[in-house]
Amino acid sequence: MRNTSDGIWKVNLILTDDSDQQLKDLTHHMRNGTSGATGWHRLGSLMTAMGQFDKAEEFYVSAFEMTPDNDLKELTHLHHKLGRIHDEKGDLEAALFHYKETLSIQLGDVPRDDPSLSLTYHTTGIGSVLMTQYDFDKASDHFQHSLSITLQNPNPDLLKIATIHSYMSEIFYEFKEFKNSLTSHQEALNARQKHLPPVHPLLVTTYNSIGLVHETTNGHLKALYFYEKTLNIEEKSLPSNHPTLVVVYHNMSEVLERLNRYQEAVKYQMHAVNIVRMAYEPDHQQLKQEENDFKKLQEKL
């Protein structure tokens, strides 16, 4: 998809294989996940799911500008969506502003321990921003509070609980409590395997994170197993140049290097470099890092 010089969007569609039941299930799930009250909402959700965060921001800002000041429910929703987008783009200050606006509006209507607040407290919310800012103690407090109020619901959202466990596993990882980290990841994985299509991106994230814990604890073959599961799903469900693939290509390269399988490591790192070259300017720090890692690997051949 690209914007032509006359402002018209040109979309190139690729037909998927209807016989692939896993992709059909994922498509159905993602279609439900990108629904919304208006076209702006649906487009924003779709662009976010595709990783097109700048375009998603444009749609949500447009919706925001058309929303009356007294429509608090809509403003809460839009602040949260904009917070998530800025979070994904790495603009933590803007993300935290929108998440706090979300929470501020909500606290005007409900008690602080109301289950509806847990979304702000955890997934791509205040806690995740605090984690990115390396304030793990405060982040942990937010996640614990989120888990507590979510469990108060008579019918708790198991996928929401899985997300909290996933974030808690990252906290344990940072505290070098690797056994607890794997336990929390397994809790998240169990719930997600029951409720999500087998090629869903959240399963990918979980497999990759479990692989990282095993790699950190020198379980390189176990790490490779989970990275391969990650890659198998992502190559089926994402465009070949999607930025998300950079992480697993880099991880595959790293663990293969530690297993002295340098030829394979170079291949995967080259994939990572090619994607980053398309996504960023030549002086971007991530591009420099990926290219530097590629050169170091080549020297080992």
C-alpha cells in the first residue's frame, strides 16, 4: 500500500490460500479485532494491526477532532488508542500522556478498583511504559493492581489475565528470576493457546519471549525451538518486510551464532538488515546496530 502523488492510496492485494485453515481462523479473529463504531475506528484498528502506526495515528486524531468534549467514553477510547500507537512508535512521553488522560477520565466515573480500569493499568498502558523507562518496581505495582482488579470480575477476561502474566514475566526476567519468568510465560501461553488461533501474533510474542529466557540461561537448543515456532507463524501471517520480523530474525541469528552455526546465522541477520533498511533512514540507530552485527558474523565465516 502506498500513497500516490495525487493523494490516492494504491493497494496491492495478494490472494491467500483458502485451504489454510489456520490463516482463515486468524483472519476471522483479526476481523473481529479491527471492528469499530465508525470507519475512522476501523481504519485505525486495521492500520495498527498492520504496523502502520503513523497512518493509524492520522485516523484516530481525525476521530478525536470530531468527538464532542462531553463524550467521555469515546475520548477515553481514543486516548488509549493514541497511547498505544505512541508506545509502539517509541514516543514514551506522548504514550504516557494519553494513558494518564485515559485513567483520569475513567477515575472521574468509577472507583479506583473497578475492573474496567485494568486495561489502562496493564497492556500497552502505564505499566508497559514504565517498563520501557526501566522503572520496573512501579511497573510491577501497576501490573499487580491490574491483575487484582481484573480477578474481581465474576467472569474475568482470561486473555487480559494472560497479558498481565506476560508483562509480569518480563518483570521477573529483568529481576533475573528466570524460573518465575518461565512460569508466568507458561500461564500466558496456556490461556492464549485455548482462546486464540494458532497463528495469532500474541502466541508469536509468547514463543519468542520463552525462547529469550532459555537463551539467557544457556538453553540454546530450547531457545532455537521456540524461535523457530515464532518464525514459522510470522512468515505465514505477516508481509515479508514487516518490521516485527526483525526481532525473530535477529534472535535466530544470535542463538545460531552461539551454536557455532555461522552460515545460518549470517542468513537470518541479513534478513533483519534488509527489513530495517526499508523501514528506517540510513542514520537510524537500529539500522547501524543490525549492520554492525551482520559484519561481525561475516568475519566468523
